[in-house]
Amino acid sequence: MKKTDQLLHKTNIENKLLDFYGGLTFSVFGSEPKSMNYVRNEPMYYSIQFNYSGTFQLQIDDGKMFELNGPYAFLTYPGHFFRYGPPDNMTRHHNYICTYGPRIQRYMDGGLWNPDTLLPMVRIPHPERFLRSMQEIMTLAGQPGPVNPRAVLLFEDLLLQMHEAKKDEKRHTPHQAEQLKELVQRIGANPEYEWNFADEAQKCHVTLTHFRRIFKEITDMSPQQFLLQMRLNRAAELLKASTAPIKEIAAMAGWDNVFYFSRMFRKKYYISPLQYRREFLN
């Protein structure tokens, strides 16, 4: 085969590949590790929204207002009014990829794009993997030229991860799950309280051991680990919003021992509480 023929053959293959993965355009995308934005609009595009960490609220049209913490993803799309973002004076790690094109209809027809307005959010069991895929899509989508087929493939993988996560959640979720999800929200809203998990287990009519197992299925953490993380998150928010002494910040977030608080804070954020406040102010 002549060199010109080889080049032509290679070009034809590349064109066929672009056609195969065509019909999708990435319009807007971004990653905001300290997002305080609260969105209220009817979207122009179709998007995957991913809350990697932090607390956020979500409401579609005039439906129920959800308040969740941790790695959750949800879809936004034209035809409905969305409200989502962190509660007042809080931040979260927010990631989003917006797209449009005829390929979306193929996802709808195949059941890959099947949003649920009553329970729109999906807890992501492997958040690091989900985040890496989103970041790779953003890198590829930012390159000039036609849409990179790998970006489309990764986008479809994100949709598949969401589909599988929701399917697994329905299959494995125990009947106490809704009660525990409400408890998770209450802990996230009031981490400074003295939570007694033995009492909470009794309210769910399960043993403490079974309570811990179900709780971990929902949050990927034990009750005590989750409470510790929520207290650290609250302390971080207070450090940014207040000039109170570190000891007072620790107490307001539910920590009795300021030295233990400082040690755990450094373990999570890799800097001391005082340095964290200075970094944020800078």
C-alpha cells in the first residue's frame, strides 16, 4: 500500500471513529473545590453535577428540598427548574459537565439518561474514580478541534456508574435506610450535638452492630467517623467565617479537647486550624 493510500485509510478510520462517537458537544464544564455558588435556573443544557465533598441542597421545581453531604451526583436538563448549592456560608467541592446534541436522545431511548425527579441524587460509591473521569473529560473537552471520542466514552461511563449505583442502592438498601438518611442529614446539620448512636440504633429497632453496618453502607463511614468528619467540616466553615479563638471554634463544632481537634484537623487538611484560616483569608 502506498504511503498516500495509508494516510487516506488512516484518515477514513479516524473519521468513522468521530462519526461513531459524534452527536455530543461539551459546552460548559468546571471544578470548584471551594464553591459557594447557589444555582437557581432552568438549564439550557444537559449536565452531570457532582458534589465530591461538603454539604449541598437540591430541589427540582416545587418538589422536596434535599440536604445531603458527601459524594452525590445528579442530572440537570431543560424543562425543569433546579435549585442547588451549599447552605449559607458553607463551601463544597462541586464539579459539572454540561453538554447537548442528538446523542442525548440515544441515552434517553436506551435508559442511560433516566432522571428521577422524586429521588434525583445518586450516591457515588467510588467518588475518586468518578472525579478523575470528570477531570479527564474537562481536559479533553478543552482541546481545540472535534470532540475527542474518549471524552464521549468517559461521559457515558459516568452515566453508567450513576445507573449502576442507583440500581445497587435499590437492591441492597434495608428498610431502615430512609430513617438513617434523615439521621445523616441531622448529623450534618448539627454535628456539635452529643450524638448517642446506641439510642439511634434503638430508634431504628436494630442492634448497635447492625446499625453501624447499615450506616456504613449509606455513608461509607462508621457513625463515629462520619460525626468526626462533619465536626471537622463545621470547624473549617467557622474558621473562615469567624475570628473567634481556635478553642472556641473547636467547642462550637463539638470538640471538647482543642489539642485533639487540632491534631485531627491537621490530619485531614494537612495544615493547622490557624494556618487554614490564614490561607483562606489570603
